[in-house]
Amino acid sequence: MPPYNNTVPPSSVYEGDWSVIVNAEQLGTNVFSLQVAIADKDGSQPRPVTVTFTYASVPSSVEYDIYVAWDDTAPLTSYTKVGSTTNVNGDQVTLQRTAAGGANFRFLCVREVASPGVNATVKVRQ
């Protein structure tokens, strides 16, 4: 799979929505997923964002890093790493955007650090 084209405006996830950023595929080591914009309703407080990782079958090992940014004009390599997963059974990572020490962000993507060797699906939900 060639690297995703992240130069066009990303899809947005509003409260109650979800978006697939890795769609039953293997990205390849150190390749970034699609990015997704996290949208808030006017005047509302930023809500937590959940990133769910699932695999077609149980891989022997896996590692994904979660990256966020406030501005989508920065290249993906300048996004901030805020979490990761190595759970071969799948994982659900919730990012608190307003908690003490939590990063407030508007854009999110993942990077495959160690390929699972099986197809992965990554969903982002707000």
C-alpha cells in the first residue's frame, strides 16, 4: 500500500461520529495513516477521543504510535506522540483532551512502528 495522501483536507469526526484511518490493511513500518480532524461544536468543551485498534487475526507482535497536532499545516513528522499500543489482541486508547496534562488537539493519525503482519483496522471516535 503506498503512503496515504495527507495533503488534502482530512475527514472530520464530530461528537458521536467515528472515522476509519486504517482500513483492513498493513501500512508498513514507519508509515503514517490518514489523518482525521477532531471537530467540536461551537462553544462546547473538547471531548475525549478514542482510538480503537483491531486485527484480522492475532499477530505475533505489533506497535502503533498515536500522534496529534493543533494545526494541520505542519508535516506529519512534526506531530506530537501522545500514546501507543503493543496489544496483539486489539486495543482501545482514550485521549483526554482537557484533563490536567492532556494535549488539546484538532488532528490525529497513527504510525505503524512494528508491522503486525496481518491486516489492521484503526477507528477514531469522539
